[in-house]
Amino acid sequence: MPTDLIIIGDSHTRALIAGAKALGLGVKSLTLSGTAWFEADVEFSRETGLASPRRKWVGRSAAKLGAALGHNSPFTAGLPVILSCMNLGRMNARFQWRGHGYAGDPLDLDAGDIPVSRAVFRAFIESELARPLELIANVQATGCALTVAAPPNFARRQGARDATAIFTDCIRALGATCFNPWEHYAPGTTDLPSDHAHRDGRHGNDAYGTWAMQTMLANNLIALPAPKAAKRA
């Protein structure tokens, strides 16, 4: 089967890969450690696409994917790329570990927490995103058709939804396409559908992946060639 798109990222890529395959798309993929992404230990590389100063297997894995596509880097293979590389749940947890609670969401405030305004919360999220945004900007500069997929979040908290919106804003400020699942549910939705949740309660399942891929295609968020997109709609 010919390759239609590339999916790269953390554990959230598994649902997207399953969804793409369910729609009959040919996929090449690379799933790296979520910890590596969260620690901002994955960097852009002109030679292989991705590299890491501490995890040498990152560069080797990226080079292997590029070679499977006939290129040094997956980002220069002329195929659309979906990138899922930000663990917003762990980012929010780190905010809470410091004794802060997001004032925009009463459920995020525990006894003894220091309430923090929306502006400070946004500044924290933006500071955490600095290195991932640098990587995404470098990938965008290769000219590949890039779509950044924000992760699903089943925490049922306003802070999670607001963090996803901030992440989305930052991606779009780079001129990159971003898929934010919250924008495609009915207005006022506060919980992602339970039938979209993996049994671990933290990831989307295959049904979520299929819905996400269908939604991205229907909203032209993935730059597949028009005839292929129409055929599989």
C-alpha cells in the first residue's frame, strides 16, 4: 500500500494511527517516549528530522523512518505529517505540584493552594511550550504539510480545556495547522465522550482516532492530495 501520511509523536499517536488505517490510509509512523517529549529532549535535526542529546535512539528511529520513505528525514519525504508531541496533562500536574491552583477552574483548587489568574496560568503554559514550539517551527520551516494534533484530555476540568486552547493558539501563531478536539464537539461540551476513552482513562481509543482523523479530513486540516481525500471521505 502506498504511504499517504506520516504520524509522529508520543503515546497519543496510537489512536491516530489506528484511525488512519481504519479509513484505508497508508501510514508510516514513529512513536517516541512520552517522557522524552515532555522533558523537551527531542530536538529538530536537519540530517534525520529528529534527534536527542541524551537518547541516541531518537535520531536512529527518525533516520530509519526517513530511509523507509526514501529520504534522510521524514519531513522531507513530500508527505503530510501529523505531529502529536505535547502532554498537557503532565504539564498541568507540574503546575499543581508547585502549590498553585488555576483560579479559572474551582475543581483545580485544593485546600491551601495559591489561586493563580488566567494570565499567570497562560504565561506558565507558554513558558513550558518554548522548546516544543521551537521544534515545531523548525519542522514547519522544512515546508512539509504539517498538522499538529492537540491531545485528547479526559480530566473533565476547565484548566485542561484552557491549556489545550493556549497550546492551539501558540501553534497557530507559528502559521502551522492545529487540530484541537474541543473545537469539534458541540458548544458547551465539558467531557469528551466516554466511548472515545481508552481503558486507561488517559488516552483516546481507536474510536477516538477514527473520529479525529475523519474530523481533520472533513475540515481540511490534513493536506492529502484532493483526489485521495475525496475518495476516502
